Amino acid sequence: MIIIYPFKLIPIYQDRIWGGDNLGEMYDRKVPISKIGESWELCSHKKGMSVVANGNLSGKTLQELVEEHKIALLGSKYDENRNAIFPLMIKIIDANDNLSIQVHPEDKYAYRVEGESGKTEAWYVIAAKENAQIVYGLKDSITKEEFRQAILNNSICDTLRFVPVTTGDMIFIPAGTVHALLDGIMVYEVQQNSDITYRVYDFDRFDSNGKGRELHIDKAMDVIKYDKQENIDFKRTVVECEYFSMKKMKINEEKRENSEGQFIIYCVTKGNGQIVYSNGLESIVAGDTVLIPACIGSFSIKGNMELLKIK
């Protein structure tokens, strides 16, 4: 008999030109490469596939779980009219240098041009250096033509909003919003299951072979929102949109939870404890990402910790 239970997944580490070495130190992980930009904690994508690390389904990929146990795993998030696919991706991003100025498309454009979903995302700031900033949208009243001219004149930074961030901030980035993580920031990222990024500017950076990374100016210009920019509201405790919700939680001893027929993802940001369910328990520590299947029903989280609850 197959037992469905809380799944832990093996991280997939991605080398990036702007990556650092903070992830191994912060979460006491043995990491295989030195400049880790992204740790894909939960993913079911052609560029990265999570594998179950625990229990009787150890070794199964996330895609196999979806195909073999779709209703039990996904619950109300499963769409019978589409191919069985896990709808979200979870990452830890370590920005040891500036990321490119970039934008992601909405669904309609992404499916038509790239053949996969768009990319709305949100960040939870795990750590930030003193006076850390991100790029978050355009300055007021910047038009499409003004933005195009700024790219041509190499003055794009004059059009951008540079906004301070601190540890614990929660940042919602809908598709079409120009943005960038800048140096000295580590975040958890929840996003649609997509890997489409259109780079607009990469700070005139070159790789070890003297080559700059590819830019995607025309596509970016097509999808950027030039009218009303997103409000700067980073001190919230929850982010909600049509694709996901992300909520801060704090556990002191015990909290009762219920999957209510929908999968839940927990990301442990501090502390440690256990998830106790009808068939057993799973220990969790800071840095763990755990997938709770929709069918589990009632369970408890015990310990002293801070988590992100994503569904």
C-alpha cells in the first residue's frame, strides 16, 4: 500500500554569475558548487526536477507524483482540462552581486511566445545587508518610448525605482513588473512554474570568456507594464494572488493545521520541530521545504520556529 505523507525534496543547485556561498553556511548544507545563485527547493520543470528524499516514495520525481497521485497530491489545484503539472516553483536565491534588470511575461504572452506559463512571483527576505535595495518597478510616468530611449542611451537606471528592503520583508512581483534583486540579499521565492526571464540590462557585466549575457529587449518591451506601478508595501504578513498565497507563520509549541483538500508547502525560515500527521511524523529544521499533499487532512506542527505557508 502506498502511503501519502509530507514530502521532503532534494534541492537542485544552480550556478549563477552573481551567486554566493551563504546558503551552505546559513542552513548547514553541504553544497556541491561554490557560487550558488539559486537552490530550486521544489520544482517540476524541464530545467530542473525535484526528487523525493524521504519515505516509501523516495526517488520518485515530483512529476511522477503528480501523474500517479494527482488528486491526492494537488486536490483543488488540479485542473482536469490541462496536462498534469505542479503549478508552483520554490527557490532560495542568494544575490552576492546584482541580478539583471528583468521582467517576466503574463500567461497569455508566455503561452503564445514561449509555450509555458507566465511568471508572477513573490519574495520573502531571509537576510539583507545594511542599506540593501532592490529594483521594484519604474519611476512615475515613465513611458514606453522613454524607457526605450534610456536603454539606447545606457541610462536605464535613471528610470528605475530603487527601494530599501530589510530581513522579513514580503514583496509581491506580478508579471510585467521591472525588478531586480541587488547584492547582499537572500530570499525565498515562490512563483508560477515557469523559467521565462527577459533581461533588459546586466550592469555591463561579462563572463570569464569576455561575453555578456543575452538580453531580450524586444520581448521585455512587449510585456512591461508602463502605467500604474505596484505599491511599495513590503511590511505585510501575507501575499495573495490568483496563482498562490504566501503567509508568515510563527509556531510556539504547537499549531493545528488542515490541508482542506489542497496541497500546502511549508518553508522553515528559523527554528525546528515536527509535522505530526495520522501515519507518523517528519522532523523539520531551518532551510527545509516540505510539501503536504491535499489528502492528508488534519495534522499538527510542533516546535518553535518560523515558517512560510504557501498554497
